[in-house]
Amino acid sequence: MKKCLIVANSFKKEAIVLADKIEEFLKKREVSSRLYTYNGREDSGNDLLTDFSGFDFVVTLGGDGTVLFVCRGCAPLGIPVFPVNLGEFGFLAAVSKTSWEKDLQTFLEGKSFISERSCVSCEVVRSGKTVFECCSMNDCVISSSASSRLANFNVAYNHALLGPFKANGIIVSTPTGSTAYSAAAGGPIVDPSLPALVLTPISSFSLSARPLVFGPAGEITITVLPSRCSTNLTCDGQIDFELEEDDVVILGIPEFNAKLISSTQEKFYSALQSKLNWAGGPRA
């Protein structure tokens, strides 16, 4: 590990201060580093970093949103991410700002646990041509542009029609993303070590529409049907794409995984209890 990128969220005041400390820490260990400030928007300008190649690992200083941005670029390249939590939830950013020095030293010594998380690939086909592609760490959401309007979709899995859906939208999430928007919409929480996709309808106009969990060997296809409102695709809550009638959205699990340093299973379930107040029952 000789070259590191430090991505600091510019909205977190302590991020830049901590970045300086980490740069000095790495310099003493003969690891070169570069600082990049991220303002939380994909359209922040021409200087937006999209190519993470050439770095051995990336340190993120922010919340889970910063981790999502970095993982989309690092996962296809197999670059591990060291996520320091300066945000609210910390499901992805599992390294505490008080323990980063110890955890980073453990990583540089090759002793860290690295959690491999499956992603969700997304392709939009329009009139037989691909017009949009993205890889998400959390989820892909297809929804009506107006929150009070219903959109119409045909949904299939491995060419088996699951039926038409009339809903505000559909969430296709990874196990990592199952604790986010999918959980808020009533979807199940899935252990992040599993390779799976969770399909969760949003305010479906049917009592029988329930979340579904699919294995890794298959594709979900969602066809946009005529509706009284426009339909949007959002990836990780950060990238937007406007869909058109008859667009086909193809979602699956790519061969590569995102790699999160020090994000242990214990920390995940601890976050469930401390952040979402999850409990299995009364405690003695």
C-alpha cells in the first residue's frame, strides 16, 4: 500500500482537519496521499473525480453518502475503502473518528477485516440501445416524479413475469442498501455478506404486493408503462436519470464487489440496534 486517496466531505468541518492528520500519519509510513474534497453532488463540476485507478486504497471522511460515491468508482477496480464516520448513521462508514489511527495501522499491516459487499448494476435500454449505465452500492429506485401519483411497471425476473405493478415506485436494493430506503418502505433487512437483490414496492396500489428477495444468478427487468406522470431512475440517491415510456431497466449483481475495511458483521448489527433501535425482544 503505497498510494492513497483521501476523500473529504466539504460539508463536514472536521473532515479537512482530520485529512491533514491522516496525510501526516501516512507520510511517516512512506505512503503518498492526495486530498480530494467532495461536496455531495455528482454534478459538482468538471473536476469531479470519476477515475480512481492508480490508488491502492481510499480513505473517506464523511458519512455514508461519501462512501457510496467512492465505492461506485472503487468497486469495479477492486480498490478497498477505509470509511471514517463523520456522519449520522455510519452503516457503511464503520471506522470511528476516535479509532482511525489504530484501525488504519492495522490495515497497513495487512491485518484488517475487509467486508466484500455485492453491488447492483443498472442498464437502461431504449429502442434497443443502451442509454444509461450505472453501478450502485445501495439501491436503484424507479419512481414517479410526483409523490402523489402512481406509475405503471411490468416487472420480470429471468424473463418470468411477476406481474404489472401500480405504485409510487420500485426499489431494487443490495443487502447493504436494505437498511436504507428499502427498509423505510417496508422491505426486509438482509445480512450484507449475502449476494442478493431486494425488490420493494413503494406504496403499491395492491395489498398483495410484498417485497421479494432474489439470488445472484438472475436479472430483474422493469419496463416503464404509460402513466399520467413522468418516471425517474435514481441510483444511490445521488445520480438521476429521466426515464421514458417503454424504457427497459435491467438490474443484476455484477461480478465485482465493493470492499469496506473494518466493516465487520458485529459493527453492522450494533448499528442496527444503536441507529435504528432494532431489538429482538425484551432484555433482562
